[in-house]
Amino acid sequence: MEIDWGSLRAAAVEAMRHAYAPYSDFPVGVAALVDDGRVVVGCNVENASYGVTLCAECGLVSSLHATGGGRLVAVSCVDATGQPLMPCGRCRQLLYEHGGPECLVEAVPRPLRMAELLPNAFGPDDIDKVTGPAAVPAVPAELARWRGRGTVFVHPDLSGGTQVWTGYWERSGGSREESDADKGILEEGPIFPTAAAAVTWGRTRTSRVVVVDAEGGLSWAGEGEPPEGIGARWEQQQ
């Protein structure tokens, strides 16, 4: 998509003239090209309670969604002189959320990608890793109080003639003083294609993870030194 930076900056300047900045006397305007070709704008709106002041980019993102949504392609942010102005840290996060790493921001001497302005950014993909379809199943709410306790045993299984992996989370913490009443299964794990995936599931529940191989041998995939009776580290066997 061709970007007319001159027209985009002119729209940002016009938005800046509508800013409400009686406390800082620092009006800001911003305009952005959306992936469907329309242009959305915003200006800063200050408040006597300084902490609730809205940056121009806040208004821009609200306008984006109020007028149909979409993704930001290019952004021009200007100060009172009409010159390019860098978004603050919070607003870079806003622009990254709604434009992604390839969204361009006008700068001197050249436009910069959001990935350059906010490297190693936290974004929607990071949430998907935890809650998305491919995420490790979360700890059920009713078991949250057990997080960090007990032991997870990861073991091989068969599904349709193919070796898969699963696991179970047990109350036992490995202490010889524990009675049978202290033991019992907290949660059965789903089927995983690899031992590594099953171990990851276990580590979200407790620091005590034991891998059982097809021959019944034990290896330690938990934190710290292996407990007595488990001499091998699972990582060293991969």
C-alpha cells in the first residue's frame, strides 16, 4: 500500500490543533493509515488529575475501532510545530497491539517499524502461547491452590498404535513421612505428542516432575537436584 506521508502528517497537524492541553501546553496530533485505506486521527486530551491524561494515540486507537476496526499501516505523530514526534512507551505498546511489528511510524530521517521502536515487544502472540489453541492446558481454577505442590509423573502411552505421552499430577511431595491419605491424583494430563510437551505441562503445575520411560526407569525433569532414588536428569537424556 502506497503511503502519502505528506497528507498523513497534514491530517496529524489538523488533529493537533484540536488538542486539549491546558496544563502542559504541549498539543499532540496523530494520524494513521488503516489497511482498508481510510485515515483515523487523534489528539491528546489532558486532565487536571494528570495521571488520567489521554495521549493522542489513545484517541487514535479508539477512533480506529469506532469507525470499523482494521490494522494500522502507517502513523504520523506531530508536536505543536508540526514536526514528527516519537510516541511515548505506553503508546508504542498501543500501536504495536493495533498495527503489529511492521506498522510504520514517521521519523527523521526515515519511517521506523514498530519492531524497531519496541523490540522484543509483548503482544497478542504471547497471550496465545498461554491461552490459545496450542497452549499448555492451564491449571484448573479448583486446583490453583495446589500449584507448586505435589509431583507430576510423565509417562509414555499408546494412541492408535503410536507412542504418545501423558502425565498425572499427584498430591505426594515425595516425603517418606507422608501417609496414604496425603496422596492421590489431582489431575490427569491430556495426550501430548512428545515427552517435552508433557514435561512443560508438568512444570506449569509444580517444580517436581518425574519422567518414566517405557522400561519404567525414572529421570528428573524438575528443579534442583534429583531426589534420592532418581539419579538421572531428564534433560541429559534428550
